[in-house]
Amino acid sequence: MEHLHVILPLILVFMAFILKLVVDKEVDFPSSILAIIELPIDLIFLAITFYVATILSNSSIQNEGLLYSFIGLFVSIIVVLISKKCSKLFINKQTKSWLSWLLINIMVSSFFIINAVGLLVKK
């Protein structure tokens, strides 16, 4: 139960992903890929939520949490733009291009998740 504060939000993101994929939709390959393309958006906002939790819970690193929150908001705009571009490339069947953009987007979002969790558990 040591990492419950990290595991529960990740489970919620996974549940939201599954619900967006299957509720009132016919699950097929293209819609599944489009949902995966949008996953980095959910991840970056989870990271921002962790930064806000850091601001609220640890007064000794509030400035650092606030800085990362603002950086995260700026990066979230970029992540959304990349996701939209990636979706268009997928729809236009430009496989190498959309896969490359998706990989970049996942790496950026993952970096922010790892950084946010590290800051959140910092004593």
C-alpha cells in the first residue's frame, strides 16, 4: 500500500481510457488506435494533477510544484496538438508518421508523469 497514491490515479486513467473506448461505441481497430492516440492527453493531465497535489500537500516545495504545473499546462497544449496531428495522419494512413508522433507524445507525457510522481513523493 506504499504506492497507493500513484497506483489509484493510474487505475482511474486506465478505466477512463477503457470507458471512452467501449461505452456507446462499436469497438474496432481504427477507434482503438484513435483512443490510444489520445491517451497522452490523459497522462499529461494526470501529471498536472500530481503537481497540484504536491502544491497542496508539501509547503516546502510549493514553488517547484507551481513551476512544474505551469510548464505542464504549456506542454499539455503541445500534447493535444500532437495528438490531433497524429489522428489526422492515422486517418490519412501515414503509418510511419503517426507512429513517430505517438511515440514522441507518449515519451513526453511519461516524462511528466515520472517527474510529477517523483516530486509528489519527495519529502
